Amino acid sequence: MRPLDPRLLRYAGATRVTLATGALVTVLQTAAVVAFAWLVTRLVVRAIAGAPFPELSALFAWLVLVVVARGVLLWLAEAVSARGGATVVAQLREQLVDAFGRLGPQGLAGRSSADLTLVAGRGMDALDGYFAKYLPQLIGTAVAMPLLVLVIGWQDLTSGIILVLTLPLIPVFMVLVGWATQAAQKKQWAALSTLSRGFLDVVAGLPTLTLFGRQHRQEARIRQVSEEYRARTMTVLRMSFLSGFVLELAASLSVALIAVAIGLRLLGGSLDLSVGLFVLLLAPEAFLPLRNVGASYHAATEGMEAAAKAFEVLDAAQDVVPEAAAAADGEGLVFSDVVVSYDGIPVDGPFSGAVRPGTLAVLSAPSGAGKSSLVAAALGFAACTGVISAGGRADAAGRREAIAWAGQRPGLRAGTIAENVALGETAPDAALVAEALRAAAAPELDPALLVGAGGTGLSGGQAQRVAVARAVYRLRARSCRVLILDEPTSALDADTERALVASLRAVAAEGVAVLVVSHREAVVAAADEVLELGGALERDGALERDGVSEHEGVHERDGILERDGALERSGVLQNGGLSDVRH
């Protein structure tokens, strides 16, 4: 990452204010430094010349005021950088959260959740060092150093020339040291990422490892990665101390050259004492910003590396063009010639179908046929062509507002069942939580029961029903018009499955469009409509399509042959269910 990445200005507007304010304070600090050197020079020269005490006391009073002003300006610079850093970090975190939402599961599929959490958490916190230590010195290098060089050159051209010739030595050393430090920092960040991912994987798989007696083998792995991270950190710290020594040595030698030149000319009588002393006092101040930049660079490298990772996510989110808000016909869930694609490659479709309000529909197809991909497209998490509308809205943001859903994996977090059901609500409604649990066929679950991360403490079926209750809670709390459930009964026994299906029919009867992704026979049999990829099969009890002649109460409706009691297609008939044989 560059010392000041332009993307920082683009994604965090507070950076501009911080830079402008910091530059103004730096100009005032530079003026105070020049005034301090001038007053000290006057005091020394006039004291040597035998000036009376009242004249020296006036200069001394001004000197005290300048010292106080420098202290106030130093505090102000730190306050500006600290406050600006906190604001910028907050803005970047907000942008990151928004980027996660815009990218969705598809855009984040190739990124580790541990890495993303590390960047948004510790990585953003590390930016405080960048703004509190590195950025003020960077501003000082860009503003204060040129001003001091001009003042010194104006007072003594020879010293100014020496200063201009020796100043580049420090950036050269900084670049050489910076390359090595950057490489070490990347390795340290990689070690920390590996440690985070490994620890997360071990925690997630701890029940399985314990079941098979393998939990102790992971201790050695975590210890090895931790030791590697410790070694990388010590390498970075060692390089920080050594680079600080190198920069101090270069600056000291440069100031010594100016001091020797001034001393020789004072002895030769070609330079006035007031000019020589004034320049000698300012010379270290001219080198100070560069020295501080080099010293504080190491404190900021972790934050800079994290910011670079964050910018990768933000740049990827910028490529996701938001859809314009659009209205659509119908208040339910409508698919029109939808083709789902991943990485620009079509993987599913075209699909057309509709779930009307007040209808319980089932999307039934073999595993791997693309049912979950279609749901992801409806939620705006997968790219697709065609038109999808939910609740009368065809844009992704509008659809998400109209849809309450639960995926195949419950995704529960540590906390009470009530907190998981009302996830995201600042003030959960206890009565609504209880109602949602009843609607999810889980009235026996205590809302106050504590569960672990991933639903630890609950069976698979209970965790599944808590996820359904969460979707029902959102449906009620936010007046959503569409409910989508992906395989909600895969871990349930037959009795519980029947109870949940009955609850879903009751929800649909309230005017909600309910779509259940499932291939379970009990769910399919209870559906008002059965949708399949590549076509739509509608039923009140059975359906058929594709060239089957009308007989025994089978009649054609909009190109779909419908009958009570059976479904047939392509000459295959199965009572009470659906059999699909593709040509």
C-alpha cells in the first residue's frame, strides 16, 4: 500500500477533513518552530552582547508564549489525528458492512469469513496507529519540511544546499528498509490470518473432533501456528528498531555536516553568529518529520495492510451495479425467464413461474438441479438474467425487503433462542417470538434457553425450526409479503414435518406467498402449486404437462394440463405425487 492510498479518500470522506485540518495545524506548528529558533537566537546573541535585563526579559516572555503555543498545537495535532482516525475507521467499517451486503454469498464465496472478520475488526483497529502516528508525520514531511528548507536557504544558502543534498539520504534508507518491512509485515499478516482461520475451524469442528478423540491433535497445530505468528511479530519489531537506528544515524550525520560547515565559517568570520545559530537550531527540525515518518511507518504497517485488504473487498463491491428500483405486476413471487449464472457462466434456467399470495408452493427438483441458486437469485445474492419480482418490487433491494427467508443451514449464534429468532432487532417482541416458535412447530422450545455458536445444545431439527421461526418473526415484524424456506423439513420426523407444513399453510392463508424448496413427498403432497426448474407444474392435487391428451377430468389451462388426484408428464403417471421424466 502507498503512504496515502487514494482509495482512502474515496471510501472515507473524513480523510479529506483530517488531511486539511492536519495541514493547517502543521503550518502553525512550523511557524512556532521558526519563532522559537528566532527568539532563542536573539536571546543568546543579545545576552553575549551585554543587553540589559528588561530587554532580555521581554524576549524571554515571548519565548514562553511560543513554547506554550507549541504545546497546545502539539495536543491539537494529536486530537485531530485521533478524532479523524476514529471517524475514518467508522466510515470504512460501515462501507465494509455495506460491501458484504452488496456482494452477497456469491461475491464472498472465495473469501474466508475469518479473514473478513479479521479485516473488519483488528485490521480496522490497527488503522488508529496509521492516523495517530504515521499520517501526522506524513503531513509534516509534505508541509513543514519544505517550509523549513526555504527558511534555512533564505538565511544561509550554503546550509540550504547541504540540506537539500543530504535530505534524500533518509528517503533512500526508508525505501530500502520499507521493502524489507513490508515483506515481513505481509508474512506476519498471513500468519495471523492462518491462525484465525485455523482457530475458527477447530472451534467449529470441536464437537466432531471430540467425538472421534482427535481434539488433542489440533493443539499441536494451533501451537505451531501461534509460534509462527510470534516469530513473525518479533521479526517485524526487530526490523523496526534497526530501521529507527539507521534513520537516526543518517539524520545525525546530515545535521553534523551542516554544523561543521557553520562552525568553520564562524571561525573564518564569513558567517554571522545570529545566522549560524538560527540555522543550526532549525536544521534538526527540518529532518524531524522524515525521521518520524520512518519511525512511525512500522506502527502503521499492520493497519495499511488491513486497509489494502479492505479496499479489495470495497473495489469488488463497486463492480456490483445496483439495480434501479422497479415495480412489477403481482404481489407474490414471480420468475420470468430467469437464468442464474456464476462468474458469468449460466448454470440454471431459463425458469418461469409464480407463487401467488395465499398460496403454498413447492420448488421440487433433484439435488443439484439449482433450487438454492434460484432462491439466491431471488434474494439478490446470485447474478441472473430475466425478471424476478417479490411483493411488487423487481429490484434486488426491494425484493429483500419483501422476503422473509431461512436457508438450508440455520446459522444460529451464541445466545438465547429469543435472540436468535429476533436476530437484528434492538427490542425483540416476546409475544411475537413465542408466536413465531409456534408457527415453526417448535412450541416446546423455551425462548430463554441459551444455545452455543452454530446452535450447539439443539438438535438438527430444533435448530432448523428456530431458523424457520426467525423467518416468520421477520415476516410478522416487517410485514413481508413473501416467505421462502429452503429445505426446512430435511431434519424433521414425520409428525413434526406435518405440523410445520400445516403451520405454513396457515401462514399462506393470511395472504402470504409461501415458497418451500423441498423434495420431501409430504411437503410436495401438501402444496397448492409445484414448480420445477425448466417449467411450472401446478396442482390442486395433481398436474401434467407436455402433450398429454385430456382425459379423466384432466384439462388444459394456459398450456398446463391439470387433474385431480394424479400428475403425469411424458406418459408417466404417479398417483398422489409427481413423476417427471425429461425428453
